[in-house]
Amino acid sequence: MEMAKDLAEFREEVAEFCKTGLPADIRSKVLLNQHLDKTDFVRWMRILQEKDWLIGHWPQEYGGLGWSRLKRWVFENELYRAGSPWLAPFGITYVGPVIYSFGNEAQKQRWLAPTVSHDIWWAQGYSERGAGSDLANLQTRAVRDGDHYVVSGHKIWTSMAQWADMMFTLVRTDPDAKPQRGISFLLIDLKSPGVSVRPIKSINLVEDLNEVFLDEVRVPVENLVGQEGGGWTYAKFLLDNERLISAEVGKAQRLMAQLRFFLSEIRQGSVALVETQAWRQRLGELELKLMCLVSLCSQMFSELEAGNDPGLSASMLKIVSAELLQAISGAHVDALSQAGLSFQAEALVPGDAAPLVAPRGAAGAVGEYLFGRVYSIWGGSSEVQKNIIAKAVLGL
């Protein structure tokens, strides 16, 4: 009970801080789902680090606060409910913990501090054509040449690589080994000769995804993290961290609040949609699903806190969270469609003076719906997660 009380007090502390500490211009962009630039992300994450919260989940010996997974989950949910931007995980959640867990002392000294300060922006070089959910099939090659690796290949769906300084990358160093055993984990400077980044325009008209081409890029051997051929182990460690933060309860709560706003603004005849039986039932169903997600999260984190393996909870969590976020954004679009739906893309540009053709926030809601198709793909697609569950539970 004391632990629950402590968490409740911490949740309130985070909520109060967000009221004044989260810059109003950044919060407004998030609530309207408008475009954020790199400076928005970096400014907010540096504010959080001034509170020692950004890497609160890191061990104390590396500058963190040693938070439990549950406390970190509470922290991020409260941020997202309040209108915080996504805490870009590439440095603080992905590569940072890999480096302090598996890297040598020189790598820790070189990379951890600038990762926390965001003087370095990281990208994740995992997916390739034909090697997305099936990472063991990756083909990017790294051939040892003296004190360098020469890397050639192609990465795709690389989020925010247009801003990145470095990319932590899975490469194949031994083509003759079994697929998982021939993979290594390299840190590649994206300013190196032979690197080119090409943006991919997404369905929501944003260019945050990229292709990264590596043409005989020379990477110092000192940028190999851990053992050569050990990359699969480090990749699984990283993906486990990714899936544990996949349940964006705070974001779901924020989107539910926005849905209620749309339903109160849009009318069916003389009656607001929120007062109609069909929409009241739909709202109730979504609220129940959100409660189930919170319950599943609580169960999983309780297992983790007890030192137990949560088993299939991470896979179930990924599926339930993705489906709920897509269902809420789908409800946004259905509500907005009552008056005729349009995607006013210019309204997603902060400061654009074009008159709105729908309720405030509508353009962002449509953009979120389009972007949200990715929730059931990234971090291990829903189909892959269902296969994991089917194999473990049903023996298929």
C-alpha cells in the first residue's frame, strides 16, 4: 500500500510539473497533432533532464534514479496524458541501456553523456527490405578491414534519421554462421562518407521515415558494441525494452478526451453526438477496453516487480495497445465524418493562417488516424505477436 501511495504522489507531482514546465507552444502542437521539429523534442527532453527525470529509469551509477519499470510507466503515461511529445527513445531507451549493459568503459565514457544531453541524436538501423519483423534475415554486410569494418547495405523505415548524428545498426559480420549468430551491433556515424539518407513521405504527408544507404562506409572497430556476433542478443534486449513501453495509456486517455470534445461539438440534427445512444455505447466500449489495458499493464508490471518473467504479457500488451489506439482514432474519423471529412494538411503546420474547415484539432485527428496504422506494425507486428502467443500457448 505504501508503494501505491508513493506512486500516486509521484503521479501528482508529474502532473503538476507539466502544468507549468511543459512549454505551451510544444503542448499546443501535440494536442493539435501538428508537426514538431527537432528543437521541440530536444528542448523538452532537456527540461526533463534538469529534473533528473529523463533517464530516471537508468541505474544510479550511470546518472539515473534507478526507477522501477512501474514508476517509469507511471511517469510516461502522465506526461503523454498532459500533452507531452513522444520521448524519442532511440538514445535514452534503446542504445543507451545497450551501451551501459554490454559496452566497454571507453564506450560508456564516450557515448552516454552526449546521449542524455541530446548533443547526439540517434537513429535505429534495424529494418531492411525483406527483414522487418524477421530481423534474422538482414543482409547489410560488415567486413573487417584492419581497424575498421566496411559496411554496405540498406536500412529502411528509419525514424527521424534526417535529424540523426549516429545510427546503432545491426549488420552481418559472419555470412556463414547461423542467421542469428552472424549479426553484430555497430555504431555508425551518419556523416561518414558513403552514407546517404532519403526521406519517405508517409500516408499522413509527413517525412519522418527514411531509407539509409550504406556504400562501403568505414566504421572504426571501436564502435562495435559487445562481442562480434553478439548482436542478436543485444537486439533482443533492446526490443524487450521497446515492447515494455508500447502501452501508451496516457496517449489513449488524451485521445479519448479529444474524442469527447469532437462528440460535443458535432451535432446530429439538434442533438450533440455525445448524447446519442450509439455514441454513448461506443464511448463505453472504448473506456472498458482502456480499463482492460490498464489492468493488463498492472499485471505485467507486478510480475516484473516480483522478479518474475512476464511471459507472453509483453506480446499481449503490444496487441491490445495497438488495437485500442487505432480504435480510438477510428472513432475520431467516424465522428468527424458526420459533417463531411477532409484532411486539411496545412492545419498541421504551426502558425498557418488558413481558416479551419472542421472543428479545431480535426486535421490532427485525421493525421493521427493515418499515422496510427503503424501501431500494429512497429516493434514487432501484431501478426508476429499473435504467432508468438499461438506457439507458446497452443503449441502451433
